[in-house]
Amino acid sequence: MFDAEIEAGVLTHTLEPLEVVTDEIILDLNDGCVTASAADEAQVLMVEVELLPAAFRDYESDGGQIGLGLDKILTILEMSSESSLVNLHLNEEERRVYMEVDGQASGLSLVDLEYISTGPNPPDWELPAKIVIEQSEFRKAIRAANAFGDHLRFNIDKEKEVAEMEARGDSDHTKRMLKETDVVDIEYATIDSKFSLKWLDKISSVIPKDTEVTIEMAHDRPAKISYEIGEGKVEFQLSPRIENN
């Protein structure tokens, strides 16, 4: 059994991060929360989302998992206002989830779980460097860097208390110094790591406006990029580019 009512905006901001890496997901319908995880084929980027029962206007489930395609759901949600209420009902006999929002009623066939990859369990690295930044500032930095190169270099010096983001192309480069006045919070640790701007651009594009983004890093370790969506959380883990000396 699965019956739920949730605002369209909350559901959209939960599913869009997963669509960054996959077209189909497995929803874990737990008593305490709804969760999903996914990774790209190369497992460079992993995504985990979690929604607590308080994120729903109404929520009933006896547990289990269901497989869903994201494309049709997000297309319907694009036509709805963020405050619209989405009603979801699982018909186990028909193997469909029925979705109704703003008078649009749709039946969505379940996807066989065996054909959906959820990615590996992400390792629990110690990540001493932390930057908390507004979505608008993060998005601006990524868009500027994307015009200059394929990778973004995070260079943080603990002793000098300096943090910068840099992108380089064949002949041009750009650098963004992060001052304490530019961020919500910062914890310095010495690191020098590069990350794919292709993935960073996609990540920054799905983060809701007026959201605080937390970036946690360690030298040559996957970066954790996370933020809250009401009574829920989204977490990305992005592997760095390792350069052989």
C-alpha cells in the first residue's frame, strides 16, 4: 500500500536531482521516510534523496519498493504550480502508480526493480573542509567557470585561510576568491582537488533558489554537496579528477 499527498514543488525538487544521473529510480517506501539513490554509469556522481513523513500532507505506506520512470512524472509536474497538491496511489494489482494534480490524472506503469541500478553505497569519508554558500552564489561561480574549462579546481589553504575556485582552458582562466562575506560559513582545511564542471553545472541547475548549499571536501576525495528541501534532504557525492604526477 502507498497513498500520499505532497506539494508539487517538493516532489519536483526531490526528483530532479535524481534525473541528473538516471531516467528510472527505486523508491524505498519506509514508515519513517521515503528514500531513493542513483548513480551515473561511470559512478562519478552519486545522488541520495530523503523525504520525511512531515514533507507530505498525507502519507500511508506498508513499506516495500517501487520502480518508476522520471520523465513523465517531471513533465506533468512542470505544468503545475509549486503549491499544487499531488495525489499518489499505488495499485499493486495493476502495477501502476496513479498520479493526479491540477485535474491531470495519469497512470504510470511500474518499472521492474531488477532493471534499475541504484549505485553503490557511498563511502563515509572524513571531509574536513566545508563551505556553506547560497545557491545563487554557487550557480554564478559554476556558470562563470564553465565558460573557461572542463574542470573546477577547489584550492583551500588552512594556514592562510584562503579558499578559491579556478577554471582553466587552453589559453584563458578564471578564478573566484571566496571571502567570508561571500559565504554563509566556511571551515578551512588544506585541499587541492578538481571536479567535472559538466556535473557541477547539472547539480547547480537543480538546486532550488534561496537554498543554502553545503560543500564538504578532502584532498582527492569525493566532494559531498548537500542541501535541505523542506522536510527532506538531497546529497550528491562527486568524485574528483585524479591526476598522475
